[in-house]
Amino acid sequence: MCKIFAMTNISRLNQVQLNKVVDKVYSTMTSERDGFGYLYSTKTGFVGKKYCATKDYNVNYKNFGPWAERLLESKENEVLGSSKDKPQGGLIIHGRTSTNVVNLINTHPLINKDYALIHNGV
């Protein structure tokens, strides 16, 4: 079963505090072996990462820039946005145990233009 975590307002957190929240939530989701992802908003767009293998969290990957309409395709991991801007709005985190194909397209958060979504189930 997948695990979901959300915060509706992260505007009072600085980047160090936000990273600590993501790290702590990640530590509760390591049993979700088929994916891990998080996303938060800034004034210029979304910032986040997602991984097909939960164990790959904390690996550094190239930054692909803000407001990408779609995460660039790769085999295992994606990085979106720049953490240079102050966090604002919400934070969503998802740990995944797959009920279908293990790939980035099915790894959360799912992004469509200005919207992001996490859910539990197919």
C-alpha cells in the first residue's frame, strides 16, 4: 500500500527546514520499494524529485528548470525546478508500492502544467 504525506502551507519553512521534513517523511516510507517522490511550489514553479526505486532518494541529479510542463523522461529518476526560490504553498510526498508498471510515468507526483497530484491506487 502506498503512503501519502501533505502539508498545505510551507511558506514559513526555509530550505533547510523543508529538506528536514522531506528527509523525515522519506524515512517513514522506505518500505515502499517502487517509488518515492515529492513536490512543492515556489513563486516561479514546482520543485521536486521522483525516483522509481525508493532507495535512490538522496542521489543528486541534473536540475531541469522551473515550470516544466512534464518531467523529462529518463530511466530511473527525475528532478524538477530549482530550490533557489523560497517555498510557498503546499508540499506533497508519495511512497509507492506498485500495483502496475514500475516506471517514472506511474511514479508520483503526477504533474500536468500548473497542477500536481498524488493518489493511492490504480
